[in-house]
Amino acid sequence: MEKKFKKVYLLAALLLIISFFLPSLSFANSNSYEVSSPVLNIRSEPSDNASLVGQFTQGDKVNAFNEQHGWVQTYYGGEPVWIAKHHLIATDNTDQEQSAVETETLEADSETTSEDAADANGEVTVSADSIYVRSGPDTSDTIISYAYQGDSFDVHSTSGDWLEISLGDGETGWIASWLTADGNGNEEETTENTAPSVEAAQTQTGSSGSLSGYNIVIDPGHGGSDPGAIGLNNVYEKDVVTSTADYVVQHLEEAGANVIMTRSSDYFVSLAERVQISNSNNTDAFISLHYDSFSAVPVSGVTTYYNSDSDTDLANSLNSTLSSTVSLPSRGTQQAGYKVLEETNAPSVLIELGYITNPNDITVVQTSDYQSSAARAITNGLINYLNN
């Protein structure tokens, strides 16, 4: 009898040890991800109808050890749970190592290309009225100086569509290449017989003009008590619009525009107030930013709405640059009777930049790359419209 009890105790102990280490054993063969959505619901089963047991937030790291029909299984509070895979970005070590190798190769190629470009096109001239000189190759980098139309600089290196220029005394800064021309006064060109890269396409859609002296009203839709559309995983339209508007403002100011916002953070503004803000300024263009929703999941893409015939040129210009720049498909321009378009005196459009009810769209539109690309397209569309 004593031996029998010892066997039972040993078996119980063994089961306890296995259960304790099971998550670790599962994670040994797991895939690593990072949450890309502001909020990601955690459910008990791989279904939108399953009970909600918690939430992850953007940037959280998770390890997934099982996958079913677009859902992945991980652990939360020591219990197995399920989360939607389209809100995750893979961060596996293997992928990271491969990415690092590819990045190093691209950087090496970029350095070679930059040196060749500097030899052949060693000087650029500012073509816009005025531009910022920044500490790095992004509109979020610190402004360290200014440059004005006709100023010429030696190119030190390039990064995407940004140029590192020599400022003298060994100092360098970064300027936007789409606001410059080469030493002969010509805009940079890509080879006619090859498809341009995303950066090249963005540069090509721009104009050598600027938005200096123009008043642009940016209207981030919804806000505060008005969340707008509610997308997959309870993503609020107002939140995605707010972050997108920040990129739009950065790019417009980079091009010299005076930007007026109907709201600058998450608070409620009535439609009448939005119209009044635009009409009380000497507005050259009014752009309302939104993200769409629809009951049919496959619906996807970007739509530019206008109200009257006087708005069609602006709508067509923005639709053209958006369709050639952002990764989501264009749904073209459409006429609509939105209050902010009907009652605004200035040329106006309302842009739906993607469907937050579409699994692919919502994953794309929440990325900084997409929002920055959309901002670039809007800026280039305005440059083309206002300088023609």
C-alpha cells in the first residue's frame, strides 16, 4: 500500500512539473509578435463572438504557439487565449537577423548610390520659397535651420527622398529632395524604362512649387464623444484620424503652408464649428480626413469626395497623388452632400483613407508608413492644384 501511495505522489509531482513548464515548452517552438493596433482584444476562443478576457496594447510582445483561421493562441495570465493575427507584426529572431542583413545590404547599396549621385549631381538648389533643414531624414526630426529659394548646397548623402547637405564648418542637415532641383535647375528624374520605387513615385508626383503663403484647413473627423466608425477590434476612427492628421500637418508645414486645424487633439467639434473655422480664415483649401466602414468586409480603398463642380479640380488632384502613392487601391472621386463640404466657402474635399472594417486595410492604415505616405500624397496634390 505504501508503494502505491508513493507512485501516486510521484505521478502527481510529475504532472505538476509538466503543467508548470508547459507554457515554456510551448513557447520554445513559438513565433514572436508585436501588437500593432492601439488595442487588441484577448478572447477565450478563436472567434469574435467568444468571451473577452483582456486586452493587449500597441507595442506589447506576445508569443504564439498555435494558429487557426486567422487567430493565434498565446498565454495571458497563465491561461491559453486567442488573438486576431492581422493585428500582429512578426518579430521572430530569424526574421530580425534576415532583416538586419537586408538592411545592411541596402545601406551599403545606398551609400554607393549616394556617392555616385554626389559625384554626378553634387549640388542641389532649393526650389521652394522656404524649407526646413532638419537633424534627420524625417519630418519628425528637429528643425535646426532654414533654407530659401535659390540656396545651393553640396549633397553629402541620401536617405530615401531626403538629402543630407553640407552646412559648413563640418555640420550637416537634412532637407526634402522634392523641394529641390539639381545644380542645373532640373528636378531629379528616374529612369523612364523602369518602374519607380515608392520613394521615387512620391517624388515624381510632387511639384517644384511650394505651399508658402497658402492657408490650408485640415479637419480631422470626429473626436471626443464622437468616435466615428468603430472598426475591427474596437478601433475608433477618431484615433486613426488624429495620428494621420499629425503627419499631414507636418508635411504641409514642411512645404511652407500655414495650417489651421479644426481640432488638434481628441475633443468634440461640431460640424457647424468646423465650417466656421474654415470660413473665418482666408482658406485656400479645406480637407476633411476620415476612415470608412462597411458591413461587407471585402470593401477596401481610398475615396475622395467633393460637393460642387468648383471642387472637382482639387478632388482630382488629390485622388491622382493618393492613387500613385499609397498602397491601398483608389476608389476614385465621388460627389456627396456632406455638411462640411456644402457650407465651406473654400474648395473642399473629404477623404476616406481606408476601411477600418477590412482586415487588410485596418492593418495598413494604422502604420506610420501609410499615414506618412498619405500625408505626402495630400501635400503633393495640393502643390499641384494650387501651383497650376
